Amino acid sequence: MRITIPTAGTRGDVQPAIALGLGLLKAGYQVRLIAFEEYRELITGYGLDYFPLQVNIQTLLKKYGKVDLYDSGAIQFFFVPTLIRIFNEMYESMALDILQAAQGSSMEERSVAVIGNPATSMLSYAVAEKLGAAYLESSGFPGWPTRSFPTIFWPKASSPGNGCGWRGTFNRLTYEPVSWLATLGLLPVVSRCRTKILGLPPLNFFGSYGKPAALGTPALACFSEQVLPRPPDWGAHVHVTGYWFADTPNFEPSDELARFLEAGPPPVYIGFGSMPSKDPKQLSALMTQALRLANQRGLLFTNSDVLGQGMSHQETAQDILAIGSTPHDWLFPRCAAVVHHGGAGTTASGLRAGIPSILVPIMGDQLLWAQRVEELGVGPKPIPRSRLTAERLAEAIRQAVNDPSVCQRSTALGKKIRAEDGVGEAVKIIDQYLEAQIKLTKPCVPSGE
């Protein structure tokens, strides 16, 4: 039986999908992952079947992303219209790609299930409906309405709690404007995809939208309850499975990186993933200055839009090394602490490694994970990107590396996360759901015939 997993996002979205795909492959399923072309080698390197999304996401991000907003921090709720513009331009192409990947070239290749993520959910559900396949949702962040905390698109996160009183009511209400805005913004293009490409009835605001949740379709939340406790008002269909990790056990570092790690105490890793900056050279200089003020060795993850640009050998010398993409599961346990933007994947990897985290959140769920890191005592107070200075970052690094209580709590949390089997739990839920679905769709044969 084939399962198709469409992902439209950064490596932080693709890596968990790979982990789930490997778990499903081990359980006997055929798996096809759909992602942007830049992740082809990553996916096929794990031995998974890959199908490309034809859209060039980097072009769209440069066209609509407004890099200056990332540096000013003036986003959150007001960034939703930008996301809608991007999705409107890419959805028709995505619908065709998801349909072709899930349909295959024959009935034997047709998928029995489609597992969507937040960026593909409406199209993935429509393709599953078209093919008569089962549909499941997955997400690396808590996007389901709750009284425990506001939507990740709200300007300020609040601590998870029991959701009592006026604050719980307020938290729950913050999800409605985002839902309405997203629905109204995407309804025309999704309806066009359904009628023009899939031959399905169009959506309507009060009808088909939200139907998967209404039917109790399983929603797989791939984060740990050790980090974010499950809100009590989520429906039974939402399963917090634990993180999904895809390890790289045979990774061999470059000679330069191996020598650097052996030459001194564990360094501090600094990286901001796919988050762009309008002045990468200035940001690199700030990171270098912060490391020197904190008297720490450092590793800077280089990216054409973020760090490592314009750095000379004299600037880095013996105490700072610029590196390319390196598996977090191999690298982070060899570091003293990690500084990053708070993406779900990088946050999970840092916590799993059992080392302190210093978060510089920029947007969306990054603010929530940054707050949880502080509340759990496994990192200092986060520094919003708009308030980032070398002095503030140096002080946060000193606190993270030198505070024994932070290091002890980080070690303890890492052990708990490593003891979880998020992929195994997710595969078990998928197995049970598909078994029930297949039984429901099998023709009824009267006894005695």
C-alpha cells in the first residue's frame, strides 16, 4: 500500500516527513514524498521515493517575503496576507503535482492515504477525496484552536495553562480571525483547483472547509508533550506523538570541522535556517562579536541569505568556523549550546541533544518555542530579532553555558525526549486508522456466499 506525503516548506518541514516516511517504509508501506526540488537529494539519500513540486519557492519568497519585515519583527498576524499571496500563486501547480504523485501511473500505484501538512492540507484533502483515499493531517506546531494559548500568529504568545477565565476565552478567540482570513483568502484558488483540476464540487465558507476535523480525521502533532503539554480541550482526533527525527548515523564530517572540534572545548552553534536577512554580512559580524565577548568558540551555519557572507579568514581565525549544512543529530551533541531562530525542527534537535538553547525568534511558532525554552529553564530569555545586539547575545550565551541549573535541566529534558518514539507512535495511529478505513470501504459480502 502506498502513502503519499506532500510537504511544502523548509527543511524543518521536510526532515520530519522523511522520518515518518522511513517509519512507514519499515512498517511495510510504500512511501512517496512530495517537496521542493532543493530537497530531492536529501529525500532520495534516505532511500525514499521523491516527487517534485514544480514551484520555485525561493522566487516566491523573494517576490512576496519582504525581507525587511524579518529584521524589524513587524509580522505575525499581518504576515498572514503575505502567506496567502504566496499560496494563491503556487496552489494550482501544487494541486497538479500532488494529484500526479498520489494517483501514480496505475491502480497498483494509487495511494491509499495522503498525509498533508499545514501548507498543503486543503489540497491534500481534496486529492484524497478525488482518489477515494484516506486523509490524515500532520503538523510540527500546535495549530488547533485551544483555550490554553493563542494562535501562533498572535503578536505575543502566552504560557500554556488550563485555559480558565477570560484569558482562556481570549486565547480561543484569537484563532478565529486567522482562520477566517486564511479561508477567505484561499477559498477562491482552492475551489478553482477542486473544480478545474480535480473535478470536485467547490468549497463554501460554512461547508467543506474544516470537514476533516469534523469527521475526526487523525491529526498528528509531531512535537513532545515534555516541551508543550497537550491542551485538554483538543479533540480526541489530535495525537501528540513526540518528535519525528531522521538520523544520519553514517555521517562523516569534513577534515576541517573534525580538526576544529578536536582543537578545543565544545563550541556554540549559531544558525538561522532558511530565515533571510537583508544584511547577512552585518549579521555575521554581530554573531562573531557576540562569541568573542562571551569568550566562546563558535560554529556559524552559512547560508547565502543569512550568515557567513563576507567573512575573512582573519575574522574567524582559530575560534570560529563557518560550516555548511551539517546533520543536527551528529553536530549538536558536540556543542556547548545552540543559538537559532526557534524553528520547530532546530528547536527539537537542540532539546534532544540535551544542551542549552538561545533563541532569537522572528515569526510564527518560533515565538512559542522560544517562550517554552525559557519556561522550561533550558535556555535564557529569548532575544527578539528586532532587539538583537552583540552584547545581549553574548550575555545570553554566557548564561546558557555557565549556569549549572540550565545545563542540568537541558540534560534531563534531552534524556526524556530521546526516550520517546514519536515516529513509532505516529505509524501505530496511521495503521489503526487505515485498517478501520479499509474495513469500512470493503464491499459487504453476505454470510454463506
